[in-house]
Amino acid sequence: TQLLEQSPQFLSIQEGENLTVYCNSSSVFSSLQWYRQEPGEGPVLLVTVVTGGEVKKLKRLTFQFGDARKDSSLHITAAQPGDTGLYLCAGPSPRNFNKFYFGSGTKLNVKP
Amino acid sequence: DSGVTQTPKHLITATGQRVTLRCSPRSGDLSVYWYQQSLDQGLQFLIQYYNGEERAKGNILERFSAQQFPDLHSELNLSSLELGDSALYFCASSTSAVPTEAFFGQGTRLTVV
């Protein structure tokens, strides 16, 4: 089983729609990161959330860390085709801080 | 540009062969991580080095090994290659031993034929 479960696995929407993707765990994380990966490229860090209940905004992207630090969400407002990609959450393993684990990702396709 | 450099970008080799993938971390970063990403799958953590020493091990096969050199660049050695080893191999680096965020290279696409 994955330490970090992401949902949905796939999402295909029209340009202009809003969407939310989720990252859940049964374990408490000291921090969580969100990355975006385009085909054939390495993941690019979008944000790090550290404090339970924290909300961070990056233009049309809103990231939230759950109060119990077991889950996180990414909300995109008015999605654009340029938002297409694989969205990954990641964080240091609660059992071994040296191990940095990734969720399986949400593959987003925004159609023009 | 993340500042992490991986070479080569592409590699095609035959089963049973051995290859070496190279990674130069961002300037000042002491930690290097190696990940494997198979088609349509997530990133599987392989191994981490910090300042020349192995720090953490993930799902790394015994046929695979890695090292980090005094100048902090790292190499991932894959031997007795099998078709199933075909994947994207990413290197990432961070400043500290305990990862809070990582910066990724563009990856090496390995194809085993």
C-alpha cells in the first residue's frame, strides 16, 4: 500500500472549470510538498506546507494542509491547458525522516 | 532549470548489460536521491546519499548500486539489466539530510531491449 494516496487518479476537464485533487495518508507528516510533472520531464516543486491547517496560494492554485497533517488538497480555479500534467504529493516518511515518498499522482488533462 | 544535471538523457542497451547514470546536484546541496519511474507510475524511491554516505534505502534491487563522490556528484549503477528495468531514472537534490523539498533533474530514460 502507498504511504500517500492520491485521488482521483485521472481527471479530464474543460478549460475554465475548477478542480480539486487530494492527497491522503493514515500517518502524520511533518510537511508535504506538491510537485507538477510534465511528460518526459522531472517533477517541479510547487509548494511546501508545514503547519496543520495551513493554506497557501500560488496564483490560481490553492494548497491546504489538513489540521491533523495527514492530508492535503490542491484546488485549481479556472483551469487552463497549461495546467495539464501529473500532480504529485510527497513528504518525508513519518517512520524514517530520511526517506522521501511520493504519492502515485493525479494525471490532469485540461482540454481547450 | 532546477540546477540538477543528469546524463545521459537517453540510454538504450541490451539485456544483461551494465550502465551508469550520472547526477550533479544543485550547488551547495549535500543530499542526492535516486528515483525510478516506470510508465504511467509514480516515483519509487531507490536510495539517498548525504555528503558522501548512504543515508536511506528504498526499494533498490541488489543489481543496482549507487555512490556519491567527494565533489558530491552521484552515480547509479544498474547491472544485469532486464526488460523491466526500462524506466525514467530521476536524481534529486536537497540541502539537508532530512528532506523537506527536493529539486529534480530532467531524468535519464533507460530502454532495455
